[in-house]
Amino acid sequence: MSTPLRQEQRIIHFLNRTSFGPTPAAVRRVNQLGMRGYLEEQLAPETIADEPVEERVAALKTMRMNSRELFELYPPPKVARERGMGMAGAMNAPRLIIFELQQARLLRAVYSQRQLYEVMVDFWSNHFNIFAAKGANRWLMTSYDRDTIRPHALGKFRDLLLATAQSPAMLFYLDNWLSVSPNSLAARRTGNVRRRGLNENYAREIMELHTLGVDGGYSQQDVHEVASCFTGWTLRRPRGEAQFVFEPRLHDPGDKTVLGTRIPAGGGMEDGIKVIDLLARHPATARFIATKLARRFVADDPPASIIEQAAAAFRRSDGDIPTVMQSIIDAPEFFSPAFYRARIKKPLEYVASALRITEADTTVTPQLLRYLGRMGERLFMAQPPTGYPDLASSWISPDMLLTRMNFASDLAANRIDGARMHSEVTGHTQAFIRLIAPDSLSSATQAALSETAGSDTLALLLAAPEFQRR
């Protein structure tokens, strides 16, 4: 597509990038406020009433619990047997906690009026990824989502970075809670078999994945020094009321140098804070975060001009996330025809957009979540700290695309438990086309549509290449 986007196409493009998919109500809201007004509203989610979706989430009882309550009510099977607790299937097992987290994520993606906020919660959850099924994280992930990611998703990057560094879930996932300096008081004690010396996992990932990027200019010595700065950042009661604490006995008390910056001896917990500040305000971090955001909102290979503009906004605003996002969307290239439907939806985006456009009554069942898993994105279950990939090539294998086609067929025919469409929806073909690809359906899709009717037409639209993209 080479001609400039028409206004209707610009709105659909804008909503595809700033939400989990256009709906008639969202289009009306953009027309009412204008794109600038709509964006400003979305960047201030606290001003948007969202009671209907929060009522749905509130029905998931684990979402309100702390880690101690979760462990007591949903202990591991061995503990349950020791307590004489009757474990009546999956609904009393720890996996219920993850199941309800997955339910809440999809419900919010489908129903929340704070769409851009939910997009950013998903983005940062993947950026600061934690594998929910690793040990104590089964009981820590609820708080990580609720108390660490969500409060900072549209705040300052530095605050988000610090919150993740002090999160019990992150401390456990990357083993920093076990890290002890060989120069510490604890290391000189005999018989300490629980702690295994300096652990560099978190130090490496905070630089490579969370801030500077793999080409951010740090060395292995920097990894060692950062790990030393974070010794003593640990937690109490990982399988109870987990809490971040600083334990001076485990900390390296000596001088350290990180990225050429000296951190004097005797700083204690402040050594880690200084590393957070140094990394959050480093030029390489500005560029790395700008690149990832530009990839999410523009294209797999975003223009250098947008990256530079976003990185400058990051530096200028001291890592203010809304300012960086606004700079990306304000860029002339954002509405370039070259980037219209240039991004492949990842599974959560695809499923949520299908449920939104069809206005299906959604309760989120195991069957619905299994479809996400078969498409390649089990929510909260990416094992490596890299999280799920954000490039199109990762989501278009033949098996994955076939699963999407089966999902579209089952959704259109009301064969999915937990997603029920109203019968009149299948007659709204033209309305769907205007929300998917106004005046831009391919000739192949148009020819296929001409040979279908009823729910088959809807299934074909939801499986079409135009709907696979955003």
C-alpha cells in the first residue's frame, strides 16, 4: 500500500496499535475526542471508569490475596497431604493461582476501557518476564502482576526498574535472593550450605534484557560488579508472606566500579540503588527501550528516526513512559502506509481482538486458554527471562496458523466454552470489514468471502491475513 491512509484507515491503524483491537465503541470514542484527545485520555488511565471489568476480575478470589494467604489455601500437594487437606482436583491446587492470573489478563485485554494501559501491562510483563511455574513463584506472581507491574506500567521507567528489582518474584526467579558476596560476613561463617556464593543471573539480565541491551557496552567485569552491588538484596519467607529485605551480612562492603562509575565502599543497600539509577538513565537504556517500544507500536524493524526521537524523549523526560509513547505516535512515520497492518498479532492480541470485534460474552475457560497455549503463548509461562518474542517470524509457523484458523472457526460457530457470540453478529459482515481493513481487503480475501455465508463468512474474516495483522 503506497497511497496515504484515509481517515478511517488511520483510526483503525491507531486503535490496532494502542489497544487489543478496534470495536465500534472505540471508533466512536476516537471520532468524538479526536486521536490526540483519545491518546491523552488513554495515557491517564486513572481518569477512565473501568468498574465492569474490575467486577469480573474481583470474582477471581486469588487476585486479592497476598502470598501467605495463597500458600496457605493452595499449598503444594505434599504440604496439603501433611496438613490433611483434601485436594479436590485442580481447583484447590497451586495451578489455580496461575489459571486465575491468566483469566484476569485476558478479561482485561477484552473488556477494559483502559486499553493502552493494558497493552503496556502486557508489554512490561514480557520485558521483565518471570516464569510463573518456577518454585515459589506460583505464589508470588499474583503480587508481581498486581503490586509491581501494574502500578508502574505508565509511570517512570526508573521506578518500574526498582520495583522489579525488589520484587520477591524477581528475586526468586533470577536467584538473587541466594546471592552472597565472598567478601561478606556470612561467607566467612562455616556450615552455610544454603547460600552458594555470588550469583550473577540478575546482574546479567538487568543489563542485557531490562536496560542496556546486549550491545549496551557493558563487560563481564561489569556483570560481576553489579552482582556485588546487589548482594544482600534478598527476601524472607518465599513460601509465605514474602518480603524484600536488605541483609547487610550478605553484602559486599568494598569499592565497586560499574560502567566506569565508582561506587564507594560502605554503601550497603544504596549500592544497588545507585546501579538502578545509573542503568535507568544510561543512554544505551534510552535507545534499547525506545527500540522495543517502537517495535511494539510501529514495525518489526522500526525506522531509525522514530527510535532516535523516542530515545531523545526518554532522556529528556527522565524515562517518563507516556512521554516516550507519545513521541512514537506523534512521529510522521507512525501513519506511513508502509506500516499499515505491518505487525503480526501475537496470540493474546489475536484472541483478544477476535473476542472484542465479535463482542463475544467472555468468561475465560480452560478451553479458551488452551487455544492461546497452542498458538504459542501460555500467559505467564514463558520460561526464559527473555519472555515471548516480539517478531512476526515467531508467530507464523504452519501449526500456529492452523490453530488460529481452527479458533476462528470454533468462535464463529459458538463452539468455544467461555466465548459466546450473539446470533445476529454473523450478519454484520460489512461492519466487520470496516473494523478490520476498510477499503483494503485483498482480492483473494474478497473472492473467498463471495463464496461463503453466515458463520463461515465470519470465520473466514477472523482467519484472513488482514485480521492476523495489526
